[in-house]
Amino acid sequence: TIKAVIFDLDGVLTDTAHYHFQAWQALAHELGISFTEQDNEQLKGVDRLGSLRWILQQAQRQLSPEEETRLMQQKNAHYLELIAHMSPADLFAGVQPLFTELRQHGIKIGLASASKNAAMVVERLGIANQFDYIADANDVVNSKPDPEVFLLAATGLGVATTHCIGVEDAVAGVEAINAAGMTAIGIGEPSVLNRAIKVYPSIQKLKLTDLLKL
Ligand code: G6P
Ligand code: MG
């Protein structure tokens, strides 16, 4: 039986995945490194430093810690500009009805995000107070695909991992959910998220009745 659903943020509850992509692409191009939407699939769910290093590695580049810090700050400043206008209108359709239904069934709602900006984004979306527990990049050492952030969310919710469902748009995120011993639902392309038990094109298509059947 399901006792909790733990959601990823970027790309699952709102379209910030696209803003992360835009900001990483701008940085990569400035460094003379190509970065496509397909490359970005590898970076979804990966933390800030891991993402920067992945991009640098494409060009066999390595930088000093100081230089890495500067570039991460630059990317984040650009990302913050891109999301400056975010409001409750940016919550993906279907999220609020799903949250309401989960609450009515006594199923807990958690967040497991690899982003250090997660708290601010859920605040902007107007849903911060609807989570029973929020785990984000500020609380963990190991980034997805490591299960740490999902395990922390389950502990915070007080629910055994076998009673948790995780919802993710990232390959690394689906791996993290599986590694945590939870059931993984994907949002996106079935061919990309092939380790998820079920994949929906958007969160709007994910219905509580489907979850209850798992
Ligand atoms: C999420 C996104 C990634 C992003 C990462 C770090 O996992 O899917 O695209 O790079 O968070 O976000 P941050 O806001 O901490 O730079
Ligand atoms: Mg995501």
C-alpha cells in the first residue's frame, strides 16, 4: 500500500528543467563547448557541481576549484534571472488536484530535489506548505542517482521506503528512486526513462487511481 508520494521538483511540478537547460547551455557556449537538449538529459537531476564537471568533461577540460565556483555562481545568477517571474501560475496543470486527492486519502506528500533553489521555487509556486517533508540539495552529500535525498525524504515523512512512490523526470532520479527501494514513476519519454515502472507524458496524466493500483 502507498503511504507517501515523493516528488522531484524541476521538470515534474514546474518547467524549471527548461530554465536549467538554458542556463547551462549559455555557460557551455561561452566556454566553447557544445550542449544540446539531448546532452541535457544526462544532467537532469544532477547537482550543480556534477553538472558543471560533466560539461567540462565533454571538452576534456578541468578547472581549479575557484574557477568552478565562479562558473557555478554565474550559471546560478542566470538561472535566478530566468525564474524571477515565477508565480503560482507556473505550477504544472494537474499538480494541485493530485495533491488534494493525496491529502484526502491520507497519503503523505514529500519533495526530493537536487536543487539548492528548491525551497524558493516551491514558495514561488505557492505550494511550500503542502509538503509534509522537503529534502533538497542543501540537506544531502550525495547527488542523484544516489538514493540519499529520497531516503531522507522517506525518513522525514516517517514512511518505510517500500510504501513510497517516487516521481521523476530524470534518468538519474529514476535510478535514485529504484536504489532507495521505492517504486519509480517517470514523467517524460518511456524510451529515456526506461527504468521507471510507468511513464506519463506529463504529471497531469498521473492519476491517484493509477497509483492505488500499483
Ligand atoms: C535539479 C535539476 C538540475 C539542476 C540541479 C541543481 O536536479 O534537475 O537541472 O542542475 O537541480 O540545481 P541548483 O538550483 O542547485 O543549481
Ligand atoms: Mg527533475
